[in-house]
Amino acid sequence: MDLSIIIVNWNTKDYLEQCLASIYENIKEITFEIIVVDNASSDSSVQMVREKFTAVILIENKENLGYGAANNQGIKKSRGKYILILNPDTIIVPNSLQKLATFLERNPKVGVVGPKILNPDSSIQFECARDFPTPLTEFFVLSTLYKRFPKSKIFGKYLISYWNHNDEREVNLLSGSCALFRKEVFEEVGLFDEGFFMYTEETDLFYRIKRHGWKVYFLPSSQIIHLWGKSTEQLPYKMAVEARKSMELFFKKHYGLRAVFVHRVAVICASFFMQVFSLFMYLLAKGEKRLKAKNIFLKNNFMLRWALGFE
């Protein structure tokens, strides 16, 4: 078996169906298995897989175990030489996975490789190749400074947005939406840390992978389409707080308590700034822009309350 594809699903039936169909349509030259781990979906995802994709190995959880724990279930059951971690809201482009597998075959010191990840309009998602986060880069992201000055090597450091992502290169961090691992990487480094329920679990994993001396590469000739956050957008404000919790756990685990304190300060400052900014937007805007401003205000209000201990 060349490839094990692991997809963790939670209430994304239609996207999962589209993803599975794209895999079967576009993988021709390598042997593969698909393992879907369903985290207690209530939208008939499980029934759809059973009826339409009978070859898929299905793990049906009775409760939502979290993203990392569910991936670990799939990894333990996998038989492939390489393991692809894939989100259900993705569409595989022809030959993309073959290119990733061939790259690992030709580069034995590379432990993980990832594709260029595109939006449906073919624009790039810079999350596909990043640097490790710090409390300062968290502030730049939460305050949206990275969007306003994407070519800056200071504000764009985390997403490396000043780089056009058109050349193959070694990086620190790939997107958890699509990354191909050697199985021996998990055997050496360990699986996902299940202390992370949602978000940042891949950051922690890549941090450990790099510390063990494995190389991580970005391969732009391989591309997939990512529809972005179709599971997490079901609970947007709660997930925004969950992301900050997970980032804080990462800082505590790898950087220490000082980084945790600085991160809290960064969240407080960025959330307060964004609430003031969105309030002005709301007063000046109309229609959809006004609704967008309201959502920005509410999301940042949730994060601010959490950072101040008023969750």
C-alpha cells in the first residue's frame, strides 16, 4: 500500500462527498486507502459514506474526540507507506498526490511535504507554508496587520506572505488541511498531541518533527483547492476562542510561561483594537459590510472576554 488518506469529518457531508469523489477521480498511478474518522456528526455523513463510498474504511465515533485524537485513530489503522492528513473541505487536483509521494520517494531526508493550497478562485492560501508562531506574530494576525502589509517581512513573517510561494523550498510549518507524512515520522516523533482539541495540533507536531531533524518541504507543483473552515464556521465565535486556547497551549509547552503571558496581552490589545475598528465600520457601512463589521465585533468580544478571564 503506497498511501493512506485520513480525513476527519464533523458535519460536512456535502464537502466530504465532493472530496472523496475528487480522490477517486484523480488518483490513478498509486495504490491507496481512505480512512474517514467521523466525530459524531449529526448530518448523515456516515450514512453517505456507507452508501456511496463502500471501499472507504469508516471509523464512527460516538462523541467528538477532537481533531488530533481522531487523526491518531486513523494513523493507527493505516497501512500505507505514506500518510496523507486531509481536510474534508478540499478538492484534489489531478496528479497532486502523486507528485507529493514522488517527492518523498526521491528525498529520503524529507519527513513531510505539502502542496500549494488554493482558494476556489485560484488565489493562494498563505497558510500552506508558514513559520512557527510567536506572541508577536499572533498580534499581527489578530489585528489584521498581516493583511494590510502582506509584503512586510515583519508583519508577514508568520505566513511568509512576502514570498510568492512559487518555488520549492524547505519551511517550518505546513497547513494541516493537506500534508503528506512518512509513516516512520510518526513512529519516531509520536502522534498528534491529544491535549489540543482543535487548532494548533499540527503546529505542535511540526515543531517536534523539526526538532528531531526531519526536513519539511513545500511543493508548489502539487496543488489542491481548500474551501476553508467548513467545520469550524458552524461555531465561529467559540472556535475563535478555541484557537486562542490552543495557541496558548503551544506557547506553554514549547516557549514557557512568559510567552503565555505575552500572548494574553497580545490577544487583549488586538481584540480591543479590532472591536473599536469594527464599531467605526458598523457606523459608516451599510448592508453586508455592516453585518461583517458586527460579526468582527462579536468575535473579538468573545476573544477579549476569554483573554481577560471572563469567559
